[in-house]
Amino acid sequence: MLPGSALACALLLFHADNARLPLSEAGSDSSLFGFRDAAAELKAEARFLAVPDPKRAEEHLRILTQAPHIAGSPEDKATADYVAERFREAGLDTEIVEYRVWFNYPEEVSVEAALPSGVIMRGPSREHVDGDPFQDDPRIKPPYNGMAPSGDAEAEVVYANYGSPEDFQKLAQMKIDVRGKIVLVRYGQNFRGVKAFVAQEHGAAGVIIYSDPADDGWRRGDKYPQGPWRPDTGAQRGSIGYMFQFSGDPTTPGVAAVPSLPDSKRTPPEKSAQLPKIPTTPISYGDAWPVLQHLDGPESPREWQGSLPFTYHVGPGPVKVKLHLKQDYQYRTIWDVIGRVRGTDWPNEWVVSGNHRDAWVYGAVDPNSGTAAMLESVRGIGELLKSGWKPKRSLVFASWDAEEEGLIGSTEWGEEHAEELKEAAAYFNMDVAVSGPKFGASSVPSLKQFLREISKAVQSPLGGSVYESWHKSSQPGNETFNPQETAGSTFRPPAAQVHSDVPVGDLGSGSDYTVFLQHLGVPSTDIGSTGAYGVYHSVFDNFNWFKKFGDPNFVYEQQMARLYGLEALRMANADYLPFDYEEYGKEIVAYIDGAKKKAETKFTGRVPDFGPAAQAAKHFQDAGAKILLKERKAPEDAAKLNRALCDAERALLLPEGLPNRPWYRHAIYAPGQYTGYAAVVIPGVNEAIDAGDLDRTRQQIAELAAALNRAARTLDSYH
């Protein structure tokens, strides 16, 4: 490692070289995009980039993961206190904000399978491997699903692959009736709550979700502790709350669950649209093995075959399972940590950066690799503050709680501050900062080029810039397909790629940007560095796994701290917001073209008129191109320009929200009702087509056209 001063000089030269690249690569001529004069900014960025330190990140992660710290627990509060202390040391005005929210801990969980051989499988088995130092802590809760109801079910088992609508349709074609049965599905391909939702729609009595070794176990490579993949006893916990309806506390959609909110102002839990109705719980593939092995009925479709060493059958039976869940539901207190630095010029234009802190068990990768990186970002900001530097816009750093239960801490804070966030410049998310060396990002299209430029300003542990390693890893043939669907959205390719550049994905859901973008219309990004990671949401996602397989020298933690902090630093100081609405418009044009082609197949001979939406998208693209030209001229008085750039994203919100789920208001991006994590673009239109509803498709085309014209007029308002 270079000494701090030498590193600062090297990074300043690295920055200066990038600043001389053309706009399409790094900025216009001798300046950074967004700045009239980049000199002061580059000096501040070089000082910041010299601060994040691998050893300090390692110490943060060791402390944050020394105990299981599920949301609402005393150990969770201890992590909040630790983060608050680090924020205050850096000079941030810091508070711990409490919310009172409804969620469950497991009281009794049992899965008993009566096998034809007379053997009884009793689960869930304790997660155990030889030599893990963290697995025996008595505070570890057994594998369970957050937001699952209490209940009992005893029935024959039917295997339903990943539990998608298409999988249930395939069972129906095979004349397999799932009504009254317990459905066994594997993790992957969609959000676990979708699996419960679709099974509930089809009349199943209960759901068991297991992790197949084909998806994140031995099929991928050596299992933990020899390798990074899921061992036989590893089980994936996770919420099954219907976050595709709304995120946050199940009893307060659209309202902040502050401690003083009376129960009379809350939705009774039994009436919440977010809470599943049938008992659902996870098990390991070790526990699923004898159940699957003894199923009768037809052979499963060959694409349903996992990696257990026998032919999979779909049932039903003769295996019977008795499922017993007793959940401890209560209103529990959670703790968000909020640190602020007031801006000098535009204090109301908040730049918010967030990462969640709570974990199902230890959460070394998910989420505390992100927390450790964020703390090093904050320390870098603190060093700038000590030198007398001040941001032009207010910086807000947030450590969210209860994300794992349903994005609760971020959603409640966003709903509480909805009015102030109407002027926010951006929200920057980081959930899993590091599970390996492959950088990826997702974003609204207006910030995709901003992310590419940020990646050029940070050195990669692989040599060169992060952008260079990102570009190399995204070339055809270098993709790493990961069918195990997690909340980390950064590996998903975008729905439209309008530039021959590194791909930046689209924002669906599953992480804390949801309330900011899809409910409040704040431009958002999400970044992470991914790799071979098979211990998601298990006891084995701990410090030992991370040191062996995630980032042994914590150099990717350092990289992510630099990238994350640089996003906030550059956005806070920009003279005019570095948004590219031309790229946004081009992507929407492509989305509409794709939806039209799908409609031509779905509604043969009755295709609705996409003309108004296509014209509105072209209007939006043209307005984006015009305002981009004005941005390149670096106007002296940027206040009006910034207002138009900020307000354009808000203009894409639908006044009535999406059909059947009005909490989601963004016309362009939402989590899919049957995907959950992955984004559905122009969701009102696409989901109406998927449902075969011609009238709703026409109505949603009109709503989309109105939103795009509003946004275009907002951009046109700057002359």
C-alpha cells in the first residue's frame, strides 16, 4: 500500500487523466460532467479516495458480525449503536430513529415427513458443518420464513420446481392437482414470496421451500467449508411478505409506523394485503432429499431435475408431510441510524445513501459487507469535513433496519419524510457490497452514465480502473450466470441496452431503493461486487466464510467504500445534476417497442394502439437530448436546470398508482407481481398484456403516455 499522501497524489493524477476523456467516457473535455470547473472537486475526491482502508473495514465487519442480530433484537440495537458512534466520530449529525412495526420470530417450527419405508424425517435440521466457529450460538433462530402465518397442514407432497406460474400451469397440464397438497418448491428464479403467493392462488395447503444443490450447492463447486457453496444442512431464511403489493410495515401502507401511531390508524394484520395466508417454511436440501426421493407420480419435466442423485418425480405422495408453524408475531421496535451533513448551497436537495444492517443470522455478506464499506465511506467524508470542506447539497447516510422482513426501516423513513424527499437529488443503495470480485450496478437510466464515470475514477484490485475490470467481465463469454435469485439486483442484464457500453441493470425490488424510486420518484442506483456465494441467508454467511471466500484481504471492501462514497460526494457537489435523460428516453422507446410486439402475439387482430405512448416516449427522448446539450454548456445559474432535472423523475409517478397495487406509483419500473425481485419495465402495460386484459392494456398505455408527456414537459420547461 502507498502511504496516504502518495496515494492521494496518485489518485489525483488518475482522476485528472479520466477528466480528459470525452463526455461519452468520463466527462466533457477538461471537466467532469456536472461541474463547471472540476479542479476543486478532483482534489476533494483524491483526498476522499485515500481514506477507506481494508484493515478498518475488516474490523468493522468483525464487530458487526460477532453475534446474530436479527431485526428488533438486543444485538441488532448494539449494531445500531456501533454505527451511530462511527457516524458521530466522522462529524455527522446523527440520530437513531425508532419505528414500531409488525413481524414475526419463530416459536415452533417442525416439518415431519412420513416416508413409505416407515422412516420419519424430522426437520428443520440444525445447520452444521465440521469446523465452523459460529454455528452453535444459542441465539441463532431456526430456519423460518418472515411474514409466514402460524398454521398446521398435513397432506401429500407435490413437487413444483421453482413455484412460478408457468410451473403450476405445467402441473395442471400433467393433470396434477395441488389443491389441499403441500407444495415443495426450490429456491431460485423468483422471489420466495411469489412462490407462496402462486401456491396460495392454486389452493395449496402449505409450502416448503428448499435449496437445491443445482442452484447454489455442490453442482456449482465445493461446498462450505471446503468451498463457498451451500452445504447439505444450509437453509435459506427470508421474508415471504408480498412486497410486490407494497413494501414496509404490513400494517401501515403509505403511512410511517412511528411509535406514537395508534393501532386504530393501522390495518389489522389479518386484513393486510402483504401477509400470506398458508403456512410456508424453508428447509435444507439435506432435509428435502428423502422427501423428493420417495415421491411417486410422473417423472418431473427434465428441466425440473435438480442435482440430488435420483430422478425427480412430481407426486402427489405417497410421502405425507406434517407442517407445524407457531409464529411469535408482535409489534417490535426497530432502529434506523441517520447521519447528516448540511449542504451549503442547496440544503434541501438531499443526497441519500443507504445500506441495511439487520441480518437473518450473522449477515457477513448480506448486508454487513455493505455496512462496513459504508462506514469507511463515511470516515472518508469525515476526513474532508475536518479539512474544512462542506458539501453543496446535504448528505444523508442511513443504516436501515428490518430490511430482511420487508424493506421496513427504509420504507417507514421514506414515508415519514415523503415531503422533504420531493426535493432529493438522488438515493444511492448498497446492500451486498461484496460476495466476490465482479462489480455490477443497476440504476435509473438517467444515472447509468454517472455510474460508469464513477467506476472510471476508482482503482480496481485487479489493476486499472473498476470500469476496465467491469467492461472485461461483461464481455460475451465472461458472464457468470447465477440462477439463485437474491435481492442483489446488480447481476441482471437490463431490459434494453441502448449504448455499447458496460450494462447497467434495471431496479426491481428486494432492496432499500424501493420506496425512494418506486413510491417517491427519487432517482436511484444500486451497486455491488458479486462472486461464488452459496450461503445466502444461512448461518454460514459469517465472518469465517467471508475471510475464506468473500474478500480475504478486504480490498474489494475498500473498492466499494470508494465507489459508494464517491457517488455521494460527486452528486452533492455537482453544479448541475449529472443526469442523462436522453438515455432514459431511448430505453423507454425500446420498452414500448417490446411491449407492442408482445401485444401483437397476445391480442392477435385486436392490437391496442401504442402510438400515443410511442410519441410521448419520443417527446421525452427529444426533451432529454435538448436538456443534455444545455447541461454540456455548463450554465452559470443552474438552480432552474436542477429543478427540471429533479422533477422529471417525479413526473413519471402515476397519480393513482399501478392497478391492484397503488403503493407502487412509478410508470417505468416496478417489481414484477410474479417475479418479485426482477424489474418489470412499463409495468402497467406489460402486466395488463400478460393478463390478457385488452381494456386495461389500453388504459395503461394512456396512463404511460400521460406520464411521459408530463416528464417531457418538465424538461422542456427549462429554456
